[in-house]
Amino acid sequence: MKYPKCERFALASTIKNTTYEAMRYVIDAYKEYNREQKITYLNKLDTTLKMIKVMVRVSYKKKYINPKNYAAWGKKLANLGNLLGGWMKSCLKQ
């Protein structure tokens, strides 16, 4: 990534921190036994993933990342969204 120095400590750092927050929600949901609480964590994870998508889109529009990086991010985030949707669906069935 080619973020300018001013954005390295703003946008890039926010993407990194939000990614760590998403990992935290995955762990919390995995360890939770209460179905309602698990769904709450999964909803928070969904919101966090949407926030990462927005920040990556901003990075692309400001030309901090190239189209190839943007496509890779999009593919990975779409895959995570699909996995999350399946996990939420299975929790709601129980």
C-alpha cells in the first residue's frame, strides 16, 4: 500500500485497528454459548466488516491502493461476509 505519511497514521491505522476489532468479535462469538449473545457479536462483526469495506473503498478512490489490491481486498471481504452470513443463519436455526 502506498499511503501518504499523513494517512498512514489515520486511514491505514484505522483499517488495521478495525481488522483487529473484527478478529476480537470472531473470538467472542466462537467462545459464546448463549445464542442471543453470539448473534449480538456476529452483528457487531458484520458492522465492522462493512466499515472495513468503506475504508478500503476510500483508499481506492483516493488512489492509495491500486485496482489489483482493491480487487483482492474486495474478494477477501466478500468471502468473509459469506462465511459470516452462513454462521448467522446457522445460529438463527438453532
